[in-house]
Amino acid sequence: MRLELHKVSVRNVSWGDETKVEKGTLFVNREEMLSVAMKDNRFARAELEFARPGESVRIIPVKDVIEPRCKLSGPGEVFPGFVGGMQTVGEGATLVLDGAAVVTCGPIVAFQEGLIDMSGPAADYSPFSQTNNVVLVVEPVEGLDQHSYEAALREAGFRLGWYLADKGRGSKADEVKVYEMGGPVEESARYPHLPKIAYLCMSITQGLLHDTFLYGADMKHLVPTLIHPNEKMDGAMVSGNCVSACDKNTTWHHLNDPIVEELYSRHGKDLVFLGVIPTLEDTRLAGKERTSWFNANLARMLGADGVVVSEEGYGNPDTDLCMNAAKCEKLGIRTVVISDEAAGTDGKSQGLADAAPEITAFVSAGNVNEMIELPAMDRILGYDSSISNLSGGAGESLRKDGSMFVELQAIIGSTNELGFSRIGARWI
Amino acid sequence: MTRRVVCYINQFFAGMGGEEQAHVPPSARPEAVGPAMQIQSLLGEEAVVVGTVICGDSYYGEHLEEARAECVRLIGEFKPDLLVAGPAFNAGRYGVACGDICSAVTGTLRIPSITGMYKENPGVELYSPKTFIVKTSDSARGMKDALGAISALAVKILKGTPLGAAEDEGYFPRGIRKNFFHETNGAKRAVDMLLRKLAGEPFSTEYEMPVFRRIPPAEPVKDLKNATIALVSSGGIVPRGNPDHIRVSSAESYGVYDISRLDDLTPENFESIHGGYDRVWANEDPDRVLPLDIMREMEREGVFGKLYDHVFTTTGTGTAVAHAERFGQEIGERLKKDGVDAVILTST
């Protein structure tokens, strides 16, 4: 399977008569883009704003971040099941507006949305402080139930992500990156002496604002399955998910999965990359058992020597993490896990809600409870009072002068468990 | 500004004698004595060793309270900014004395303290959470390296230089997790670690699995018909408006609510403030998480004796285990005191 990512570099964003990318600037026709956003009668109002790296801007509460992508050639369209039809993706060519992002924001749905600061100390912790963001701020129609509101906002993000990329078709790519790899049988035969590695992508599948979708299918109703890593780059897996902001996998993270990137780059050199196993985090014990057995068995049937396991969320999913690692290890498949820790604001508590002696290789994505001081920003996109109801915030978090004292977990992507950033908790 | 350092050493390193002098009580000299002289030269112009406090190892061990109080007093009189004790290498009594005086001085005089020990010194396990214990070799043959490492850490602390992880700074971890930025991202570190593990090469996990304390369950309830039963929940069900401001996640508190006049939880009187699950159905009927209605029904039917008058509730998501343990202990004690026979714990 061969996929070319045609990356058009975006270094600035500006309003314009026509939506297009020119010399590194993404111009946006506000009215046109708004009309795309409002193609959903569940929104009463919508507004578009820009947030650029280095600006004194805070976006809150953020639900999802989407990188603009669209297919240039090959079967299907990006975000299959939402934007694209029901066809597998991951082949041909895909246009990427590299450095741009759509950020969806609106009145709080539940308690687990987060914030992005475009400058200041929080900017060191989120990849979205470095992207040129087109921020959609919506208000749902009165009386809209929460499940529908979440769905509406989720779908609007994909629609706008595709819209921006679609308008950039005329731009010449600054970089074309090729991802080419066969299936597990073929690649294992090609490199018989290299260790065979599968990637287990744990995804939160626990209900409202805690769902992940695979080809439009709500993953909580699925059993684990296998996809080619290229499929992820075309948006086969998307977030419907606003768990604690720090360790949710936004749609942007799925598209730019650092584990896929790392395994791909070493495929044929240090290892054989067998594929991605999108897997779920069930809330029920029977579901956790079923899922973890399926995962281990799938890895075994693929001939995996080792598995990289990434977690999404913390607490309850720590049990899934432990079960996945333990069952793989019992079958003789070696594991490494990537997880963050909830070690308390003082860092003195044990960081996991469950433990398994089989987890001997643990990569820490940081302590979510560590406190951070956030100065006031000149401009707020969204509603900063919602910090009192966000995970990582509290009633007293927002001060009169607009500054905040919050846990790291309020910042989107700060302890991402795909291992996107360089952060990690260590002993002092 | 020149910072003031006081050193603590035992009778041996003060040149007073070996075991036969281990009984000497605490004393102070307004100068650098023994290893402190070397520390002074390593500190250079950053700090001056203004005094040395000396105590016999046996004296400290056998008169712990008095020795500690007297040494803290003597050290305090020098008005130091930092205490350096030892290093004690693998000497057990000396290690305990160094750890104890460091911990006491940091605790009472509110100044940082540093000592040095070999990993097997019993003082490491006892005092590493309370002071900086620099890793040393097992004997005084490693004095030069030990004093170098101690002085380097002392200078950093006195100048307020941000410290790296314990491993990088060369001291035994104090049981605290802190975020740092590594050279490479987590994904690369993970793949590197997995390949090393597969190749049978050494690798260092970034977090050792915690060991959970296993609490044996209480005896079964013998006489259910006369038992008092309590409801306790981590499902975040609280009176509407969350009067105690329990956090939606990472809770550091729990609430206690009188339900003696209630038969049913409704959206009008209770709600879920839990940040970790879909609350739509819990808010439609909070009994789904905290089943007061069924408990009242069974109470009336005489299935059990009495429902305890209060419910205890918190949000169990991202809650640090240390807090959860404290909640459990406090709630358990109160229930026991009030004669509750059994508890139904509901979680989400």
C-alpha cells in the first residue's frame, strides 16, 4: 500500500476573498467557511476566529483539533464514514495543510474539554500552540441534547478540515512524503530476521465525549481489528472524545500518530511494522477481558515478537493497559507501554490506578496533576469561566485578572500517550 | 551574598577517635573540621562553612531525641542556609544519624540539607524522602568523589539552579514524580525500549510498577436482618449545585450528605459531577449510580435492618491513590464508630 502525503506548508492564516494557500499563508473566506460550518441545523450560531503561534490568545473549552486533509487521488476520501464514503483509505495521494489546524470550541458539553494557549508557559506543552489555528466557536440550538451536540461539533470539525484542504488543491506541495509498505505476511517474508512489531492503539470508548470512531463506526461496539498504518493518515480513526484534555488523542494526533511515524521510519531497518490494532477501552470487566484477549491473540496471529501499547486516558483504562500487556507477555510477546501518571499535585502518589508485574518497560508521558501557572491572555476564544468545570481546573482556578493556576491535564495534548511530545515524569 | 553552610560529622571524622569515642555528646566548632575543610574548598566563593557540629555515633543512636534536639540547636545557632551531613558511606549508625539530623533540620529550620550514603546504608530507605542523599561508594575511599558530588549539588541548591531528575543529579529519589522534557519524544523512547527488550539488552523503565496494598475483606455480615448498611460512592453523585465544590476529577475531598429524609434521588435534588463518564443517564436518575430508592425499598421490606443516615461520595477519576487511601480510611473509621455493619460501594 502506497500513500503520498503532499504537504503544503502553512505559516500564517489570514482572511481573504477566496479560501486558498498562497506563499505559506492560508487565506480564508469567512462567509464561505461559516456556511460550511452551519450546514447543520443543530447549531444556533457559529463564529470563526484565528489563533496564531505566539499570540496572546487562549482557546477554551476545546473539543477536537483536526488537521486539514483531502484526497488528491486514490480510493475514498479522508475521514471515511463522516466526510468520505464507506471505502477503505490509505492509498494514492493526500493533500495536507501542514501547520494549519481546525479547532472546535463551544459551550461546555461535559467536564473534559481543555485549553490551548498560543503563548506563555502552556505553549511548551501543546502541539496546537505551534499550529495556525482556525477556531470554530459554536452555540448549539436551545434544548439540543448533549449526545447530538457532541456529534454535531465532531462532524463540523471534519467538514471544515476537509473544506480547507479541498480549497488548497491548487497549491504546490512543499514536501511529498511517501509511505509504502505491504501487509504483515509480505513484509515479514521480506525481512525474516528483523523483530516483528505490532502497534496496539488503545482508544477511549466509554460513552458521550468518550468515544472513538473507526470508519464512522462507534468503536465501543467493535472488537479489536487490524488496519494498515496508512489508513490512520487518511482519517480512518477519529476522535469523538473529550476525555481529560492532556491525554486525549485528538483527530490531529491520530492523523499524525508519532508511533506510526517511528515504526514506519525503522521498518525494514530495525524492525518489521506489522500494522495497527485499533482497540477499545470498555467500561465493563467482561469487555476488558474480551478486548485484551482479542488483542493478544491478534498480535500472536500476526506473528508479532513485540507490541507497542499506547493508552488513552487514565484511571479506568489503566486496567485495560495492564491486561493488554500481561496477556501479550503471557503469550511470549514482549511489550512496551506508553502512559501518563496521576501522581498527585505533589507528585508523591503512585501514578497508576492498576498495576501488572508484566509491565517492565514503561514510557512515562508525564504527571497529569502537576500544577502550572498560566498568565492572563489578551484574547479569549470561547469561555474561560468553563475552567471551573474542566478536568484539571477547579472553582478557584480562574482569577479575577484572567490568570489561572491549573493542573497540566487542562492543556490539550500535554501528556499525550501516543508519545507525541518529549515530556515524561521522572523521580526527584 | 555568601551563603552559610554548616557541616555535621561524627567523632571519627572529627579526629576524636574511633569506637572508643562513639559515646561523645554533641559539640560545635565555629570552623570547618575534617571533611568539611574539603567541602569548603569545593564550595569556593559560593558559600562559607561557618561551623561544624560533631556527635558520637553511639550517642546519637542511643539518645536519639536528646541528640537530635541538641544538634538542631547547635546547627541553628550558626544561622545556616544549608546543612551538609557526612558522607556516611556504608556506616549504618552514622548513616541513620546523618539522615535523621538532615530530616530534622529541614523540617524545623526550613533549610535544605544534603548527606551522602552507599545504596545499602539503612539510612537511605529511612530518610531519602526527607533529604537529599547523594549516592556514594561503600567506604571512605570514595571520599573525594562523594564530596565533589555533594558540593556540586550544594552549590546548585544555594544558587537556586533548577535541579534535574534524581538520577542526573546523583541522589537517591525522594519519592516525587516531576515532569521533564527528554531529548526524544515518547514514541521513539518506546520503540527503542522495546527493541532493547527484544534483543535482551539492558533498558531502564521510566516507571516501576507500583505495588498495591491488599486489604483483606471483612468477615461476611452474619445477621443481615439487623444490619446497618451504608452507601459510599466514587460516582460523583452530590446534592445539586455541588455544595462542597468536589472537583470533577482529581478530587482531593469527598462529601458527606444526610439522606435520612430522602427515599429517592431525582434530578431535582441530586446530580452527577463526575468528569470521567457519560453523565446523561446518571443525571436523569441519580439512583442509577447511588441506588437510594432500591435500598429504601429493601429496608422497608426488612431485607436488612437500617440504611445509614449519610452517604459518602467523591469523584473517582484521576484521583491520586494517596488521596483515595485517605478518604477510605476516614470514611471507614467513621462508619465503624457509628456501628455500620456493611457498605455498598458503587463506582462508575
